[in-house]
Amino acid sequence: MNFKDCRKVYDSLSTQEKKWFGSYDEEEPYIVHQRLISVDGEPAGFCEVGDCGRIPGGIDGDCIVYVAVVPKYRRMGIGFCLVREVIRNFKKHGFKSLTYRVCKDNTASIKLAESCGLRRLPQNEVDASIRDAEYIYVG
């Protein structure tokens, strides 16, 4: 996995965006897949899939853990491409569903999830420990 370039993308995020992420650690034990997009040799965005059963308040199975795009590359479809690729790979490998955890005040991630065709679970189906902080999208 290319943590060095993903770290560059993470470091470009605003303070609020980093709060949504939490800490970003190269030793995250639950990350199982990572996809990075570069533009002209420069890291532009990444998406990581993790084992959500290993995350507090997690859901069984794998889920999209992080999606980040460098500010100057936003609104170019990079996040959309990353998430759609993850969805295609999940379907290709026989997974029936995909989970994407989104902080409730992260409007951009909510729009991204919905534009990719994911649907939000009703809050009564979301783990009570994260219900007030996050939406769960599935597809």
C-alpha cells in the first residue's frame, strides 16, 4: 500500500476534514485495500477499504473507511471514480453489499455516497454508539 502518497493527500485536508477522518496512521490494522489516483504524477485522492468489524461501532464485513481528495483536485470526479471503482470491485468479487460510514456534518461525503447510488440506512438500523455522529450508506 502506498501510505506515503496517501499521507500527502491527508496532509492537504483542512482541520475539519481531518477531524472527520480521525487520525491517519500508516499502521491502521483494519485497512485491507487502498486505491490512489494521481494527476500528473502528484497524489490527488485515495480511498481505503477496511474490515469494519475491527473498528469501534463497526459493521460486519468490509466498508469504505476513507475517501480523500486534495482540495485543488476536487469537483473533478476523482472521489466519484474512487468509490465507483470500489463498488464495481465488490460486485465483481461477489459481495452483496458495501458499507460507507459518513459523518453527519460531512456534506461532501453525503453527496458523494448518494451520487454513487448508495442508500442511507434508517437511523434505527445504525449501531447506537455511532448513531448521533454518522450515517451509514449501503449499496
